[in-house]
Amino acid sequence: MKIRKELWFGFIIMALIVTPVIIFTPWTNLTNGSLGLLMLALVVVAIMLGFPTAFTLMGMGVAFSWFFYRGVNPDLAVRQVLDLMVQRAYGVMSNDVLIAVPLFVFMGYLVERAALIERLFKSLHLSMARVPGSLAVATIVTCAIFATATGIVGAVVTLMGLLAMPAMLRAGYNTKIAAGAITAGGCLGILIPPSVLLIVYGATAGVSVVQLYAGAFFPGIMLASLYVGYVILMAMIKPEWMPPLPEAERHVALPSFAEKLQARGHNALVGLARSMGGAPGVPSMTVLKQFFIVLLPALTIIGILAFSYSMATAPVEEVNTAGLVQAGGEFAADVKEPVASAGDAGTGLSEPPAEGNAGKSTEGTGLTEPPVEGEKPQVAAAPAQADVPQSPAAAAAPVVAAETLPVPNWYWVMFGIGAGFLLLIYWMMNWQRLEIFKMLLGSFFPLAVLILAVLGSIVLGLATPTEAAAVGAFGGFVLAAAYRYIAHYRGNAGGAVGTTVRELGTILKESSFLTAKTSAMVCWLFVGSAIFSAAFALLGGQEIIEKWVLSLGLTPLQFMLLAQFIIFILGWPLEWTEIIVIFMPIFIPLLPKFGIDPLFFGLLVALNLQTAFLSPPVAMAAFYLKGVAPKHVTLNQIFMGMMPFMVIQVIALALLYIFPGIGLWLPQTLYK
């Protein structure tokens, strides 16, 4: 019966698509535009019936482009269709952005097999034992961290289903809450960089992947925080759904030196400080090592504060341009007419538009008012050049060092938060928490270095996404090798090396196969999408949709709401890959008509498209979890557990739209 209900749901969706097509299509007088809309409807229905997306797009594109060319010149129709296929396929092959896809996917599969996620999850749920719903919170945090290192939704959901689901069920957690936390947390990889979705959107919309990564960083943190807040709130309201961990599971066995040093002080920092002069039965080198580990939080926060201070107060170097002559300036000085006119597109000088004129921007929203018909942007005349040519000595541009900037208020807020956080850490740092911190250090620190190396180099402009992905793939290999060696090391270094080398061969083979499979799927989707969109444009389908949308007289806000609602609904029957490659080429050309920033639109789409993995009947995250969950966990329970998190996604979408600075502040600050 469950399968039949799902089938009925799919049939109803298909009927809602097919019925209007049958009724409103002018079958007796089919125009090219009607064929384009018919092709779009048939593609959606074919995908819902289970046909491969890439080849369905390709087949529909080839067939309908042949209809178009046959109406123009029947003799050359086949040749023109083949030329179209070759040109579009070559265009995808020559797209440099797509090189990052297999490299990031390869990095993700290597990190998945590095055997550190289990350690990370265990150390996180021990460190959060006092937080209500600690296991569910640790699950979401682990998923968010894992997402920044991989971005492969299936891998995150499957792995956390194996690790966290049995642990939560043993602890007496409600099945729906446990399933919802795993599936929602696992889908964070869709939004959080290095997201493959953002690469695909950037390649489709012609938007910088670097800026998309920078823009998606804070929305991803916001969504994960909302998930954690919901879990904690429900654990406080319904404690029987998420009972606290028993004391026995919170206990961490102490090493022998810690048991001996406990007499010197209950606080680990105090005990180690008192033992610096020597402690009976504990080597002084051990004390020094442990004291250095205890000081790591302080050293890290002090380093961050020092770096922030230097960046915030660094003087701005100003170049003195007095005495410089602009290239061509001597010639320009003799020109009596104004240099610039309204048609000078290359001057780069424009007068700010008056109120109501074209290009009026809504600051920080990613929206601009569409140009008013009949108005033209004005360009100011270029400043007059000096009549007297400057000497070579005067042409030198000395750098004038500005004074050190005053310390901004935000730095003192950051300083206070850092100091308070340090006091809290060291006030709570007993010997058991020191061991938990060391577990976190061993599992999270290497992953954090990899994440910072990859995402930091991209966001700061030190490397392109492709170059950073290559470094990440190598880093994932090193992590896998190091952690497999540690897992096998038992005092027999030679045996551990041999076992590690053999396992690495298997890991590389499996990761390479899965990477090739995933990357081929993405690339074939692009080829199919390119052919489909070309046929759709040839038939005039895009033009019909544009005219229809513009005839509605929508404001930018109304258009944005309509577009996101359509994407939200499409997320029910379709996956994000299908929505990006089929429907984004339809939406993207409409954005300039409404003055919408494609970067901001892409962030909204990325946040919205998580519904494709959390909404039935497709809901791939649910099927990933069902495949590894205990047999008594039903698909309906998983679906019900995902529903509250879908509501949270809608709330996050509204917050991002109301406060666009959440997504736009970082790219605007870094890439002015």
C-alpha cells in the first residue's frame, strides 16, 4: 500500500502537468513556440517516469530541433542537428569551471574513507553531553563539518545513518527526530561550500563560483544553527523524545598521568601549571606536552585577535597621482568638445542615476529597479586634462603612507567575546574535558586544516576553484593515508605501512570509480541540457515564457517570490540537478528584466533546492537513510521526521530574502 500511495502521488503530479498541455495546446495549428512548451512538459513527465535525465534531455533536444530545422530546410535538417550536438557538446567540454567537479567529488570520497568522521562524531557528542538533545545536535554539527569537506549528500547521509542512527535509537531518541536530524544535516552539503550545486549553477548562469562560495558560507551556518536551535528547543519541550545521555556514557577513561596529576588540581590548567617543576611518576616532557595542548585554545584565539587587529588598523596606502598624465592626455587636452557622451560605453564614468531613473539600486538586497522605458543612463563628461605636460620627475607617483586607522568598535566586541570564551573554556577544563578536547583535536583539526586550505584559498582569491580542488584532493589522500596508518599502528610500524598501502590502493580504486560515475552524470547532464536549451531557444519557447511573465506586470519582489515558489514545487518531483540544468536557463534571462542580481538569486536557489532532497516522493536523502537504517524504521517515519526541517528551510529562505546581507556581505566585502 505504501508503494501504491507514492505511485498515486506521482501520477497526480504528472496529471497536473499533462492535462493543461492537452487542453491548451493548439493541436490543429502547432507553432514552434507550442512545440517548445510541449517539449518542456514531456521532459518533466519522462523524468518522473524514470527515464535517465541526461539522455532524456538530449533525445528531446535532438528530436525537437530536427522538427525546427525540417520546417526551415528539410534537406539539411539532419546535418544541422548533428552540428548543433557537436557544438553544444564541445562547449561543455571546454568549460573550465567543470574541472572542479571531479576533483571536489574525489576529495569528498577520500575524506569519507579517511576514518575520521566516527572519531569526530564521538568526540562531539561527548563534548556536548550537557546540551539538550546532545546526540542530535552532534549529528547536525558533524554533518555540517563533513559537508565542508565533501559536499556529497549521499555519502554524508549514508555514513551518518550508520554512525548516528543506532546510537540515537539506543539512547531512546524518537525515531522521527533521529531521522530528521540525519537527513536535514546530511543535505547541508548542497549549500555549504564546496557544493557541487554551486559549481553547476555558476557554470549555467555565468556567475563566479568564487563569489557563490563566499556568499553561501553564512547562509549555510545560519541554516545549520536553525536546525540545532530547533533540536535543542524540542529537547527542552519534549525531553522524553531526546533523553539525556546516562552518566556512564559521558565518562571518559583518564590516562595514568592524568590520574596522578589530579591531586595537583581539579582544573587541568591549574594542575599542569603546578606540575611544571616536576611531578612524581610523570615525566616532565609529558607535562610540557599536555600544558602546550591546554594552551592551544588561548594561542588560537590570541592569534585570531592579533590578525584581526592588524587587518582592522592597517593604514591604507594612497598613491599620489599628482603630476601624472592620463594615457592620451596631451591629445585630450587639445579637444574642445566634451570627451564623453551617453554612448561612450567604455569610459567607465557615469553619473549616479537620479531618483526614478534606470539602474536605481536597492542597497544590499541584490535587486535593482528595472529600467524605465524611454530613459537612458547619463554619463558625465570626463574631467579636463592638464594643458601643460608634466616632466618625467613629476610623473613618478609616490606612495603616501596613511596613518594607522583607529580600532573599530566591532573589534572590541570580538575581543570581548573571545576573552569570555577563553574564560569559559579554562573554567570548565577539567581532566575529562581535556581528554575530550584531545579527541576533538585529533579528529577535527586535520579536517579543519584541509577545509581552510581549500575554501580559504578560494574565498581569498589565492587559487581558482579548480586549483583549490586539486589541492583538496591531494589533502584528502594524505588524510586517508594518515588515518588508516594510525588505525593499524600497534607498535609494528612495518606491518602498519604494508596494510595501509594495500588499503590505500582499494580506497583509490573505489573513490576513482565513484568519482568517474558522479562526474560523468554531471557532465552528461550539461551536454543534454545544452542541446535541450538550444532546441528550446530555436523553437521560441524562452521568448514565449518571457513575454508571458512580463505581461503579468510583476514587481521584482513578486517575480522573486513566484520563481522561488516554482522551484520549491519542482523540488518535490525532481532532483536539484534536473532543476538547475532544465529550468535555470529559463529563469536566468529574466533576471535582468527585473534587476535581480544572479548571485543573490543563486544563493536563494541553493537554499531552496535542499527541498529536492527533503521532500517526498523523490526525497533521495530519505532513501539513502532507509538503505542503512534498522529494519523497523519505516519510510513514512523518515518522511515525517523531515517535515519540520523543511519548514525551517522555508524560514531560512525568508530570512535570507529579508536580510540579504547574510549572503551578500562577504562577497561584497572581499570582491569590491
